[in-house]
Amino acid sequence: MTDLTTAYQVGHHLLLAHGAAVPIIRQNVPHARLGISLNLNPIYPGAPETEHMSAAYRQDGFLNRWMLDPLFKGVYPADMVNLVQPYLPPIDLAAVQSAAVPLDFLGVNYYLRNVVLHDDNELPLRLRHIMPEDAQKTALGWEIFPEGLTALMLRLQQDYAPAAMYITENGSAFDDQVSADGTVNDPQRIAYFESHLAALEQAIEQGAAVKGYFAWSLMDNFEWSHGYDKRFGLIYVDYTTQKRILKQSALYYRDKIRG
């Protein structure tokens, strides 16, 4: 993040646009099912002391509550407004109440958790991120933590009670290679999907209103600043020839969703 003030301004107007668009769509397409997707991470303190617990709450406010509270409660979280006041643009924060329009579902993009420690030298949130020593990681260096998906979905159900929830993105990048026999064996990705689908089943069993799951992604894709270097797909793409190869994870996922 290089310009926090601009980021807050853009986020604010995205919320206002959402609130303005939903009733117009409903008026013109009465049977449409409307929702919004957010990239959400569960937040964990890196140590049990109170200061680190408070740091985790601040990170949750910065990453999760700043968008969720307007959408479901019509207000920005007061603790975060006070904390980031010096970085806020000259906007009418109260106008965000218009974003709290009824939704048919909440989409959730889940990849990882955040683990944080209090650090007065890191402004404005006074925290820093850490990676647990025993963490399993993807090729992007993201921690593999399926338990976080269970915790996140239950928290969303408890705090915001969306009518329904869909996992709109969940997946992992690994260094996939084509074998001599022309196959792409990716057991790490299969294990990733197995563990995260099991975590989602636990959330459903405990009352989370989860109605669907979408794996990220169907094919290897252009991944933001990583370009074509990192592969998330169920289907391998040879970028030179454009040939597509079903990875072993694609065959696993095919059989899983058939079942």
C-alpha cells in the first residue's frame, strides 16, 4: 500500500456504488440473486498477551470489518475510524449507510490467515505480520491453513448472518511441471482442496449457511504482479502452444463434485 488515503477513497466509493446498483438491478431484473464478494482473512495473534490480541483486532478491522460493517450494518467500525483518521480523505463517512442493502449472498475469497504481533514502529496499525515456523506454504509463500476457513465462515455467520455464503475463490499455486508421460501430477494441490473442503464441511455442520464452492482457478492464469509465473489452475496451460492438460487435481475435483 503506497497511498492509504486514495485507497480509502476508492473503497468508500465502491461501497456507495454497490449500494446504488443493487436496487436498480432488482428493479430491472426482479429474479436476479445479488451479492458481493470480498477477500477475507481470519486474524490470529502471534502471542497470547493482550497487546497482541488487540493488534489482531485492529488488523481484523482494517482487512475485514472495514468492508463488512458497512455492508451489513451501514456504518464503518468506530474503532478503525478513530485509528486511521489522519489517513481518511474528506468524505462523508455517514453516507456509507446506503451500502447496507439487502443481499441474497455473501461471496468469500479465502486463501490464508494473518498472524500478527503488536509493533509500535509499524504505522498506522501498530502491528507486523509473522509466519509461523511450522507453516506449510504454497509456491507464493502463503500459509496453508484450512482451519481458518472453518473459523472464518462461522464468524461471518455469527456476526453478520448473511442469507447465504459462497466460497467464490479458494485455491493454491504450486510449481507444476509436465511429466515425461504428458501428465501433471500435483498432489499438494489435491491435498489443499481435500483439507479446505473438509474444513468447509465442518463449518456447514456447525451452522454456516454455505451454499456453494468455486475452486480457483479453472486454468492457469495471469496472476497479478506474478504474471504467468505462478500456476493456480486445475488445468495446465502451455503458454507457448496453448495446449491444455488436465492436472491430477482436475481429475480429483471432477470426481469430488460428481459425488
